Amino acid sequence: MSDFPKIQLLAPKRGMPPKHFADLSGEERIAALQELGLPKFSANQIARHYYGKFEADPLAMTDLPENQRQRVKDALFPRLLTPVREVETDDGDTTKTLWRLHDGILLESVLMRYPDRATLCISSQAGCGMACPFCATGQGGLDRNLSTAEIVDQVREAAAKMASEGSRLSNIVFMGMGEPLANYNRVISAVRQITSPNPEGFGISQRNVTVSTVGLAPQIRKLADEGLSCTLAVSLHTPDDELRDELVPMNNRFAVADVLDAARYYAEQTGRRVSIEYALIRDINDHDFRADMLGRKLHDTLGSLVHVNLIPLNPTPGSKWDASPRGRQDEFVRRVIAQGVPCTVRDTKGQEIAAACGQLAAEEKTG
């Protein structure tokens, strides 16, 4: 096996942003506003603007005392995300945004519009420490965890964009930059704000929120006990430990059996079907025997509470990794289904705009 970068479980010391309204609990918001001389009910007023109207500038919150709006802005609404580039494809249906954070770190989110829904793919870390060699973000390493508000504000920005188009944001997938379960507490706080009804949150259905992971088994079990009904997506990419040690270095800590056992626990606790993400890579993990093995293992472990989401690899520039040909893809799907496990191919929106996570940030850095 090749030598790959070490997994970074802890972010390097980079500056977290100043505290934002979305970082605070209800009690902390009240306390912070009382320090500014505002009454308790101001917290609810501001929340209705932020989560209900997608407004992050207190100067526009006209039900706050005019002489206090700037103080509220300075104390609780630092600018978190500054757009650097925005590119569109699919006749404008897909928008990828590159953001710059307060410390200069780059971040990406992708908004995908479909006839029946609008899905936002968000990042949970700046960079990623999981070191998967076929992933553009993994190749760049980990800068730092995102704050809760940096995660939540990606959603607010997209919701505001959809509202300006006369539509609404309906689905959230934590499949952008980073390993969500390596930033566990902030991701859970963000999920609760995304799904709580206004004024506590944006009111997006928990069933329309997907949290992905490369397979941090203890955190999967912890997530199962949170009382949420989100979809769990496990980036498996191969059913055998020998290859997965190479493709997903975290497998050296949590083997395939450990990951699938934790996924079964999640399915049992939540009653939700687990999504198995499988990036199909030419001549690497697209063999007939791996399709058969994948189907058998999933059927034996998860029964009917599993679905395979096959992803045609979006190659990064200069990479040796390439997508499997269509015929190989179709045969892989057929073999998984033959084992009694549903398997579909993900719709590949945004191919021509560096859609693979981390590509825009990498391009900006190398400029």
C-alpha cells in the first residue's frame, strides 16, 4: 500500500471567529442583550429576523431601538462569510460559492435547485483531516473546525437567495468540506438550529437533513442517541478493509465491520434508512466481486434499512483517480441490487464548475 498523509483529528490553531448570535444559547443571547441594555424579548425579535427573514444586519431590524442597532451589530453579528467567487452551471440551477472567513480561510457551499426541492451542500470544517487520497479537500489538509455560526450562516445565505427567487430552501446535506462528526458538538448545534421552527431555527424538516461521515463509529452511535431523525450517510467506498485502509485512512481506526455495526445501531435507534456513499473509481473499487461483497455485507448487517448511493467520481485536476465507465457502473448497480440492496446513481450536478468539494478553494489558493 502507498504511504498517505496522517489523519488530522484536531485542527491546527487558527483563529475562531468572534462570537455570533447563532453561537449562543437562548440564555446567553438574553444575557448578552441585557448587557447592551435591551430587554429579554429582544432575543426573540432578533431570532425572528435571522431565522425567519434571513436578515443578519441589525441595522435593518426596525423593531429594535434605533440607537441600539449598531451596538447589537458590533456585539453579536460579526461578518462571518464574505463571497469570493460564485459560479453557475446547469442553466443556473446549480450555484457554487467560495467564501472567505474572517481569518482568510476559504470555504465552499453548493446550492442545487431541482423541480421539487432546493438542496444546499454545506461545509462543517475548513479543509479536512481525513486524508482520503481521491478527495480534493482531503488532499489540502485541515485548517480548522468551523464555528456553529459559520455552519448556520451558510444555510441563512442560501435561504435568503432562494427567498429572493420566490422559492425556499428545503434540504441540507453535510457533504461539503470536512468530516462533520469530527466537529461533533457544533454540527449538532447547527442541525438543531436548521431544523427547529422559527424563531429557534429555519424550520427545515429533520428528515431533509443528511449528515455524512467517513465512519467515526463512536460518534455515529452518539448521533443515534440525539433524538434526531436525520439521514446518516456513510462514505464507505469499498466493502473490504484492505482497500479501505488505503482509500479511507480512518479505516485503520474503525474497520468496515465497526462502521457497519454503528450504522445498524443508528438505523435501529432512529428507524431511518442509512445511505451508503460509494464513489466509483475506475479499476480501483469497481470490480464485480466488490459489488457482490458490498451487497452481501449490507444486506446481512442492515437488512432493509440501507440504500447505496453510487457516485461517479468527479476527478480532480492532475489526479490519477478517474470515474468508472458507464458499463462498469451499470453492472455494479445490477450486482448490488441482486443481493437485495437498493442501489441508485447520484445525479451529478455541477460537473463543469469544479463540483468536487475543495476544487474552487484549491484553485483560489494556487491562483
